[in-house]
Amino acid sequence: MPDAIIKNEKQYQTLLEIGYSKEKAARIANMPDEVEKGVNAKPYEEWTKEELYQQARKVGIEGRSYMNKNNLIKSLRTN
């Protein structure tokens, strides 16, 4: 099987350097250009608890209703 094609090699390498898995880094680096890739997104610390809860709900994090803001941030980052 040939190596996967990475659309944004620089972003892929940066994500690997900060600890992302190869699979997750490739998925992010291959997102369509019109999708915000987090570069311009505000950090989770600036989100409200409700915004964090809704994002956790969207990605299917279990136990989110019992989490405080810091736990929601941690869960979203490790999901």
C-alpha cells in the first residue's frame, strides 16, 4: 500500500512534533481548505462552559454533563 498523501505537509509535521498521532495529524492536515483548522480558532479556555459542553456532545464524549469547564477542555483535547 502506498504512503498516504498529505495535503498540508507543514501542518502535518507540526502536529506530529506536538504529540499528535500520525493518523490524527493526517486527518487534520487533509481537511478541506474551507474548514477552519484551529489556526484562527479561539482556544478552549476562551469558550464558555456551554460551548464546550455542546462540542463535547457533538464529538460524543461520555460523562460530559458531570464535567466542569477544565474537565471538558481536557476531554476535548484528548478525544
